[in-house]
Amino acid sequence: MRKAAFFLAAVLAAGVVPGRAAPDFAAVPSTATAAAFVSSVPAGVLDEDSAVALAVRNDPDLRAARLRAGVAGAQLFKAGLLPDPRLSAGLGRSSDHTGYSVALSADVRPFFVRGAARNEAAAAAEETRLEILWREWLTAEKARELFIQARADEELERTLGETRDLLLAQYQLDLADYQKSVSALAAVSADLAVLADAERALRGARLDADRTRHGLNYLLGLPPGANPVLTGESAEKDLSAGEYRAALAAMPERRFDLLALRAGCDSGEKALRLASLERFPPLTVSLEKARSSEEGVDSVGVGLELGLPIFDGNRGGVAVTRATKDQLRQAYSARLARADSQADEARQAALLSEDQLRGLESRLAEMTQAADAAGQRFRSGALGTDVYVGLMKSLLSARAEAVRLRASLAVARVALNALLGLPPAAPPPPQPGKTPR
């Protein structure tokens, strides 16, 4: 009996370790994927990689999402804990003796399911970690797209400003002619209409640039009024057909969201095993020492209390867990199919933008030569103002469209690489003697 009492006491003590405290899950380490972070914006200048690093570190939404890792860690810690034992005592007295009873009891089923519970919590924590990495990946992609768009907005604003200045100069010339002769009234009216369109386009471009800047500042954790100088160009290149097929085949092993769903399926398997183990009835073991108040006789005993799984038996929990596991498998298959479709869509968008840009750049070269020749004739007085301004307006309009297409192509390439789970391309080395814009 003493051996049994010693064994029970040892088992109960395993669940209550004096001085054992929960780890601090408030200080959750970051799972950021960037290799290094800049501590501040150096000299007010940001290139694309620095912007991505700041976004992954400072994005408010991402910082809030990282706290989920602390919750998952706390749940893993909780899964490893054993239930506290229960102590009961009683006291009685008769005319001849004083009686008492002391009992120590504990549910022993958690000792048998503890390993399965820890495995299920560990798989869930891994799923959470991968989901956070996917959030970081998407944040990096968004930062690259906003950086590209902000750079394009700056160039577009300059081009549209040149167009407005050109049309304003033409309007002022025609206005001067109108002051000399009313016959120029039609030209002045036409100039005003065209100038108003140019002003409207410039205002729209400035609003878009301001909206993009605010979105980028929020993502980088910078104040709303911050205006760092953006420098450098996107280094993303087009993938060949063979490279695209190879990347698409390896995508399930690269994309964190697909890996997270697979970890969720693994967590579902472990949760099903835990639910199956919990179908076994609860078993309570107790050790009791007592003295009878009637006879004054001491006694020591061991008691067992066994639940009868007649009505419940955790059958509902097993059914729910099995259905959840099947749903996770289907979600993985659906996400994989959707990822294939999105990657193909992004690749087609990149190819289309590249083809359009190639044709436009060819026309731009011809238009630039024509504009240079027209400029020489205009300065020599052999070409009228209306014709020259019309040529320059067409050239500037084509340049603005080229800016939009380059940005669209760069964004499509960034999106394609992110969808395929490919790492970003290394930026080109700076050319000697060339000042970055």
C-alpha cells in the first residue's frame, strides 16, 4: 500500500512542479524574412530593397499579426500542462473517538493524451508561423508595387507638367494674337479647352501620387507627411517559358500559404488522433487515509472512478475534427488551383504589357526624331506654332503612356514572382558616373 501511495504521489507531482512559470509570450520574436533591416531612412533616400525591409519590419497590420505567434506559443505551452490534483478532507467526532479523512485524487487520462495534445498544438503553431510568413511575403510584394507606382507617379507628373507648360505657352501666344486681332478668338477658345484637360490630368496624377505616397508611408511605418527620395529601378526580369514552368512546378514547396495549409492538414490529422484518444472514458485515481470516528481504526485505500462512454464518448468531437480535416484538404486543393490560375494571369499580363511597351518604344523613337527635326524647323521659322505644339503634345502623351506601361509591366513581374514564391531579383549594380534619380 505504501508503494502504491508513493507511486500515486509521484505521478501527481509530475503535473505540479514548484517554481515552474509560464514563459513570457508578450515579447514574441519577429519571424521577418528580410535578412537585415535599416534602423532609419539614411539621408532621406530609399531604394526598393530598403523600402521592402522597412515595410516587413514596421507595417502596423503585420506587427499585429505577429502577435498570433505568441498566442500559438501559449497554446503549445498550455497543451503540455497537466491538470492539478484535488485534495479533500473531512473531520468527525463521536463520544469515544475523533475521526478524519484525507484524500488526494487526480484525473489520469490527460497523462495519456498529453503527447497527442502537444503534437496537435505544435502543428497549429507551425501553421500560424507559416501564415505570418505569407503575410510578410504579401507585405513585401505590396511594398514593391507601391514603390514602383510612386516612382512612376513622379515621372508621370513631370511629363504631364511639361505638357501643361507647353499648352500654356501656346495659349499665351494665341492670347497675345487675340489682343491684336479678334480673328484669333477660335484658337484661344480651343487652347483653353485643351489646357483645361491638361490641368485636369495633372491634378489627377498629383492626387494619385499623393494616395500612393500615403499608402507607402503607412506600410513603411513612416509619418504621413514623410517624403523620402525614392531611387533605383525595379530589377525584376521576364521569365522564359522553361523558367516559368519550373517555378510553377516548385510553387507548392515555396509559397508560405500553401505550406501553411499543408501544416493545417497535418494539424487536422493530429487533432483527429487527439479526439480519438479522448473517446476513452475519464479515469480518476484517488488515495485516501482515514480514521473511523466510531471505532478509531485507521485505514488507507486507493479508489478508482471510471466514466461510462454510453451517450457521448466524444463522438461529436471526432466527427467535427474529421470534417474539419476534410475541409482543410479541400481548401488546399482549391488554393493550389487558384494559385495556378493567378500565376498564369499575372504572366499573361506581363507578356501583354511587354509587347505593348516594345511597340510604343519603337514609335517613341520615331516620334522623337520627328520632334527634333520639327524643333529645328520651328526655330528657323519654317514651321508654325500649332504644328510644332501638336507634335510635341503627341510626343509627351506617348511618353506618359510609356511611363504607365513600364510601371504596369514592373508590377506584373513583381506579382508573378510573388505568386510563384520566387525571391526578388538582385538590383543591378550602379553605373560609374551615373547619379541615381
